[in-house]
Amino acid sequence: MPHEVMEPTNPSDRLAADTVADYEQVQKELKEIEILVRQSNDEVSKLAQRNVQLTNKLRQMEMNLDTYPRKDIREVYTAAGDAQMRLFMMRGQVEQLQARQQNLERIRALLEKVLAALGQGINPGSSRLAATGGETQTAMIARVIEAQESERQRLARQMHDGPAQSLTNLILQAEICERAFDADAGRARSELGTLKNSVKGTFQKVREFIFDLRPMMLDDLGLIPTVRRYVQEFRDKSGVAATFSLSGKERRLAPHTEVTIFRAVQGLLKNVQEHAHASKVQVTLTIQDNLATTVVEDDGAGFDVDQMMASAQEHRSVGLTAMRNQIELLGGHIQVESSAGRGTRVVFELPVE
């Protein structure tokens, strides 16, 4: 008679079993994403070579525009625009996959900590689990899931309002150019110039979107140069006098710590730009042996902290609530000080491994 596997009945046992299942799923998704990243990088290399070839051909054609038939001009411009768009989108896909990969790695580390807290080693084949704890670990997992969904919602809104809208406008402009070729060559050249400028603007928007999604220099150079550059770009674009200062020795931190600090600074500065009506903001990062402390302080309108937090919980909105969840999941602490007309000061600490 075959051995029947008994389902755990104790809440702690069920939590541990569910956590192991989640861990196995994360491992599976990580393997799949590794394959997709390799394939996407190969495609980016091919598209980059194709883009260089078409760009060179386009330059040669522009130098001798009068010698080319209109049909050839149209085909080259169409092929070049299509190659650029495909390359931009494929690079964006690679960035999204890499961001997803980093996120899954953080979730895997969190699940390992949960299993350790439950007294479980990583043994996916085991059907009998000896676990301790309950509600605290369940809340932790729920917060991880909520943080994931909040990030997906934010990215979906950014993609819809940014690159997707810009690409729609480019398609309309391309259709205008196509119709103008048969009717008025001079107007067609003018429309192509407008289209070229629009493509440049869209490219810049896509680059900004990719940087917001996952800045490559965060992986290459680390937290300090990335925050310093982001604060500078924030100052240039928003007009708010933003400054950054570092206290302690500049060094690399654990990847999940660097990502969390950068995302928090990024979110807080966006709040300053959209809601605070501030004239200046100061970002200060202090790195000690076992603690990283970040302070973001502005002279804006301020708000009632208790009322804002209560409203955020009621409407399940992102922002400071999601930020607090992420920081606390990593063993950190965040404190918000604000009042109407007196600006806002946010301080958050994260342990440094």
C-alpha cells in the first residue's frame, strides 16, 4: 500500500510548508530568468550590430539624398527607425528581467530567513516540517507580496504614461511622413526632421525610465555614485536646490541594502517634487561599521504624519507605507517627522552586513 503523505495541520507547520513551496517556486523562476537574460542579451548584441549598419547606411544616404529614389529613402528610414525601437525595447526588457532577477534573489533570501526563524533548513523534499512561530512570519510573507504588487503597479503606470505614449506619437508622425513622400518631398524632409527629434526625445525618456527601473551604475559603481548622480539630475530637472553629503567611509554594501536605500531616496525625492512644493532638499548618508543611516529633509509644505499613514493604510496606497515595509523587512527602521508648513524630515536606518 503506497505511503500517504499527511498534510500538516498545525498553523506553524502549514506556514513552513507554504514557505518551502514558495522557495521552490522562486528557485524555478530564477532559473528561467537566467535563461531569458542570456537569450535577451544575445538578441541585444545582434540588434546593436544591425542598428550600426543601418545608421551608417542612413548617413551615407543623407549625404547624397538627391541620388536615392523615394522608395529607397522610405525603406531605409523605416528600417532604421524599426531597428532603433526594437533595440531600445529589447534593452528595456533586459533591464526589467535583471530587476526581476534581483527582486527574486532578495525574496529568496527573505524566505531563507523565514525558514530559519521557523527552525527549518532548506529541504524541499521533506514533507514533515518542525516549525515554530506563526502570525509574525505570515505577516512578513504578506508584506513581501504586497511590496511586489506595489512595485508592479508603479511600473505599469510609468510605462503607460511614458514610453508607451511616446511610441504612439512616433507612429502617428511616421504615418504623416509616409503620406508626405508621395505629395511633397520638401514637406517629407521637414517631417522626417521632426520625427528624428521626436525619436531622440523618446530615446531619452526610455533611458530615464530604464534608469528609474534599474540604474546599471548601481551594479557597476555602487550606491554612493548612483545617489550622487540621481540627486544632481533631480536638481537639474525639478529646479529644487538638492544637495547630497556623505559621512563615513565610502564603500560597497550588500546589493539588497544598496537597492533599498536607493529606492527609498528615489521615492522620497519624487514625493518632494510632486507634493512638498519645497525650494531645497538635503540628502545625507552616514555609513558606519554596522549601520547605514539616510536622512532626507526638505523645507516644503509638510503634512500630518498620523493622518497620512492612516489614509495610506485605508486606501492601500504605495509610498511611505510600502517603503516602511521594505525597510523593516530588512531589519531596519524609518522615522517620519513633519507638520503643516514646517517641511519634512525622513530618517531610515538599515543594518550593514
